[in-house]
Amino acid sequence: MEHHPLTVPHKPGAPSTRDTQPQRHPKRLTSAARRTQLLEIATAQFTQHGLCGTTTRALVTSAGITQPVLYSHFGSKRLLFQATVENNMAQRLRELEVRLARIKGKTPEILIRAMAEATVAVCLSGRANATLMSWALLELPECADELCRKEEDSIVLLWERELSRRSADSRTRAHLSTDFVSYAVDACLAYGFWLAAHRRTPDTAAQLARRFAAGVARQASAILK
């Protein structure tokens, strides 16, 4: 004879098992938190696939939202891409500022070499990785050109600030600021972006960055002689 488990009938008015289970609802993010989340997700997607290779569906699926929510924050995929590149640039500048402050060079040549190496290296590290800027230069050049100029100007100011803070010789600072710093920063960024486009990491590019920085320092020494 088969035995069947007994079931207790549900009494009218009594809470059911379903009713007594805690209801879980996804936590609603604030507007600022949602924007940050979308930028982080977009950074990963765009870094891997670029603007054209990233679909809106992939973005909203990764974020767990609908397309209208995405558009309410950024308007379009293109505007999200632009905001992501700008955010990436800002992270790179913040990281470079920290790196420059840690340099212990006592002569202009040593300082230039360390700043050059830091500028190249920051293009390859973590969230500051310049792969996004490389994509932007390919797919959104009119926007990327303006951002590149803004980034270069900001880094020039950081270099000049460090030279002013560490070098007592005003003539040395003047020579480097007038004849060299802008050129050196432009060269460092170009090389850093090139390395990032080729998927180099800080480890695999460390020796290349040191060699490049040594060459930049030699140019500075030639100007100061």
C-alpha cells in the first residue's frame, strides 16, 4: 500500500507560507549612485568593444535596468560613451597627481624622468587605462581631440607645478616650461595611448616606459646645458 504525506488544509484568514516569507525587492539606487553604476558598467563594455561594438541591450542588461532609465541619465549611447571617456580621463589625472606627489627626485633631470615614466604608466593602470581614449580617437575623433587637448593642458600644469615646487632655479624652470614641458607631455601621452591600444599592462610595459622616460630626460638635459 502506498503512503502519501498528509497536508494540513489552509485555514481561511490564516497567513499562508507565501505570505509569511520576507519579500525581497531590488534596492533602488539614488540618481547619483545609478549614474556611477552606469559609468562603471559602460567603462568595462566600451573598453572591451568600443562604441560601435557595444550594444544598448548589453549595457542595460548588465545594469539590470531598462533603456528608458539609461536614456534618462545620459540621453544616448553616444553621450554615455563620451561621459565615460571624460570620467576615465579625470581618473587618470587624479592618479597621475598622486604619483607625481610621491616622486623624490632632487635634480630637474631625475624629476623629468620620473614624471615622464609616471605619465606613461598611468595610461596603463586600472580604471585610468587609456584604452577608452584610444577607442574615442578612432570612433569619435571630434570629441576625443578636444579631450586630448584638455588632458595635455592639465598634465602640463601638473608638471610645471612639480618643477616650481622642487626647483629653486627660476631659469631652469623657465627653460623647461618654455621649450620642453609641453612637447614632453604630448610625447608621453602619445606613447602611453599607443601602449594601451596594444593592450599592454603596467607589468609588461614597465621596461618600455623606463626606457622612454630616460630618453625624455636626456632631451631635458640637452636643453639645460
